[in-house]
Amino acid sequence: MRSFFSTLLLLNWGLLLFLIILAIGVIAALDLIAPGFRPLLLFVYVLIAIFGTFYVSFTIARKVTDPLSMIEKKTKEINAGDFGVELSSPEILELANLTVSINEMAKRLKNQFLDLTVEKEKFNSLLQNLKEGVFAIDTKKKFLFLNRNIPPNIISENSQFSEIKASIKNKVLLSFIESKLKKGIEGRTEFQEGNHFYNARIYPIKSNDMIHLHIGVLLDITEDRQNQLIREQFFQNASHELKTPITSIKGYAETLDYKLRLEPGSNEKKFLDAILRNTERLVRIVEDMLTISRLENHQTIIQTKSFLLLELVKNVTDSVGVILSSKEQNLKIEIDPKLKFEADMVLIEHVLVNLISNASAYSPNGSEIKIRAEEKIDKYILQIIDQGIGVSPEDSERIFERFFRVDMNRSRKEGGTGLGLSIVKHIARLHSGEVSVSPNSERGSIFTFEFPKK
Ligand code: ADP
């Protein structure tokens, strides 16, 4: 195999040598033949020289153009996704190197193509076998793909490439998705279709701040809902069943205390006091359980009205004042006297009582408790800030669960039921808001109760 340059040189030199030898032969022959034939001999020589040059040029051109057109054909095939057979190696070195590179490129592309196909298959089978319904929506509000776990009564079957408006049958889901697509943000909602409850999530896929598509996930939560209902029902029944016997135990214990007039310091008096103390606690627990049941069953239809928050806070602090003064705690109120909340006043009072008594219970004597509130364009914010023991980040979600206490003994000692924050959370939900805890920069915690304006 030679390079193009040496092939060119070799063929040209070969031609030149051939013509020189032929010319010597012709000169030698000129003396031997009759003068009349000499022009004919010269003419034949010129003719051979012309055809020889033409032949050499043609051969050189063919050696280049044939492999080049083969390469062109092959690259077109690769472009069309046909990796087919390998190119055979041409005689010219440069072109041979080019074909080797093209063959290697085709092999690599073929492997990558196969890998991609396998990955796509894996992704597809994973997607199709998910418990959740998964779909993607492009920027033109059309479905890009949908897996088979999407119930056809929510999104029509075979909706790929069709508009979401025409395909989504559930009105709540449609308006939720449309609003999130419009704002380009992620979101989560719950909705009902027939006897089933679903959780829907949607989030945008972005790169360079550009949204390319939205991914949606649908999960059937009917079973969870039913379990939750059973738990709530049990909670409600248990609290109702406990209320009557506990009230009667309390009544009898109080009567005994009154009638027996036991010696202070005697064992009998200590036992009776313990019975009374614990029945008091049980009564509080049952009352809190009943409150949660009422809030959960949405029996409490919230009675929204506009009221001056500072007035309500003052009423509440009057009633919890005894607890605060017993620990010599100082209450600081930072609320604009004109600030009005649009909410259920009775429930907000519950929130204040629970959060202020907790702030007092979990803070040392002589510390300060601050109550702040503000109105934003879209929401109301109420904060209770203490300088107490604080809540660790791991517990900051769990303290809102029923009966969760960071320190069971301390909670008992403070007369806690373990249900106060759960009640606050339910009240936040009823106002479509939320309650959270964060660390106070000095020491202690900040409990934030916020809810949107109507
Ligand atoms: P409890 O009746 O035990 O106070 P809650 O539901 O009101 O029940 O509170 C749950 C737990 O959260 C408490 O037991 C306590 O561990 C923690 N907690 C609540 N408020 C505070 C606070 N202000 N500072 C520190 N920990 C708190």
C-alpha cells in the first residue's frame, strides 16, 4: 500500500520512462525504415504518448474516486442508522486510514446504538411495571408518553401525542395540571375518582432554566385512606367510650375526697390524690382525643370571621397567665393593634393556648416568650418564640404526630397529653395552612403557624 503522492510519482515516472524508451526505439527505427513511413511512425509515437498519458491520469483518478464514492455511500448509510458491512481497504494509504476510522466509528456507533436500545427497553419495562401511573407532558401540552397504570377513567387510553385537555377526564386533575404547567412549578394534590382516592404529583424537567417537559405521577391511595379512616374511627370510638367511665371515676374520687376528709400526709390521702391527679390527666387526654376526632371528621366546619388578633392574644394570655407567672416567665407581644386575622377565632384560640403553654412548659424559669404576627400579601403568619430546650431537626416533623414526645417524663411532669401539637396541625390544615418549628437563633424554638388568605 502506497501513499497517494508516491503512487502519483511512480505512475508518472513509469510513463515518462516508457515514453523515453519508446522514443529511443523510434529514433533507432527512423534510419531503418523508408523515409515515406517516417511521419507515420512519429504520428504513432505521439498517439501512444497521448493515450498513455490519458490512461495513467484515468488510473490515478479511479484509484481516488472509487474509494471516495464508497466512503460517501457508507457515511450516508451510517447516517440512516444502517451500520451494515465494513468498508474494504483501498490501495491508497490515506484513504485506507480514512476507511479504518470510518469502520471504527461505525462499530462504536453500532455499540452505542445497541446500548441505548437496551437502556430504552429497560426504562420502558421499568416504567410500565411501576405501581404508580407515570406520564410526561411536552411544552405544547401534549402527552409524550403514559404508562399502562393510569386508570382509563382518569386519562383516556392511547393518549400519546394528544392534548391533555382532550384526554384528562378528571376535572380536578386537569385544572391542577393546567395551573402547574402555566406557572412552570411542581405541585401535589389529592383527588377522588369514583370510589378511589389518588395522589397526583407533577414537576418540571429543566435545563438552562428552560422547561423541556413535565413529569406526572399518579398513586392510588385508596387503601391508605381506608386504613386512615379505620384508625380515625378507632380513635374516635375509644375517646367516646373512655369519656363516661373517666368522668364517673373523677366524680367518685372527688366525692370520696370530700367525704373522707383524710389526714394530710397519710398514705390514704396520698393514694387518693394520685387517683385524682391521674384522672385529671386522663380527662385532659380524652378531651384532646375528642377534639382531634372532631377536627379530623371535618365536623368542625370552620367559621371564618375577621377579628383583631391582639385582642384575642390578650384574652388567651390572661387565661394562661397563671402558668407563666408560676415560672416567672415574661411575655412579649409584637402585634400591630390593627392587625386583623380572617380565620376561625375559636380554633386560633386553641392554637395560641397550645403553643404558649408548650413554650412555657419547655422553657426555663424567668425566660422570655415572644408572640409575633404579620400579614403578608397572600398569607397570615403567627409565631411563638421561646428560649427553651429547643427541638432537634430529627424531631421537628415528628412532634406534630399524635402522642409523640421528645421526653416522655418531662411531658408527663408538665401535665402534657402529647396531643397539643397534633391539634394545632389539624387546625392549620383546616385553614389550608401549615405549622412548623425552626430553631431560635438565640436559644429555643420558633413555632410558625401560617395560612393563606381567602
Ligand atoms: P405535650 O402535651 O407532650 O406537650 P405536644 O403535642 O404539645 O404534647 O408536644 C409534643 C412534644 O413536642 C412535646 O412532648 C415536647 O417534647 C415537644 N415540644 C412541644 N413544644 C415544644 C417547645 N416549645 N420547645 C421544645 N419542645 C417542644
